[in-house]
Amino acid sequence: MWTNNEKNDDKKEPVPLMTRFFRGCLLLLAGVIVLWLALQFLAQFWGWLLLLVAIAGLIYAAIWYLRWRRDRRW
């Protein structure tokens, strides 16, 4: 069982440099396209995200202030 895999590994030819370069360029292009799509998607509702973060921050600040006032009494 292991001998077949070892024989197949010995028969493999090294990948040419141009093939590796071409695959790397394709991966880079795909990464740029995915990042561009993510930014376009995020640009559609970033205002709503900021609003949610601001509301969450206000709630957190209010809770912190109320706890601070409660603990300061005594």
C-alpha cells in the first residue's frame, strides 16, 4: 500500500516555474476581485453598521455610568 504512493511520488515531475507563476497570478487576481466585492457589499450598508455600533456604545456607556453611580453611594 505505501509502496504504490512512494512510486507515484517518484514519478511526478516538478511543476514548471511559469505554471507556478501563472497560478500565483490567478490566485492574486481572485483575491483582488473578492476584496473588491466585499468592499462593494460593505459600502451598501456601512452607515447602518455605524449606527448599530453607536447605539451599542451608548447602551454600554449608560450601563457603565449607572453601575458607577450605584457603587459610589456607599
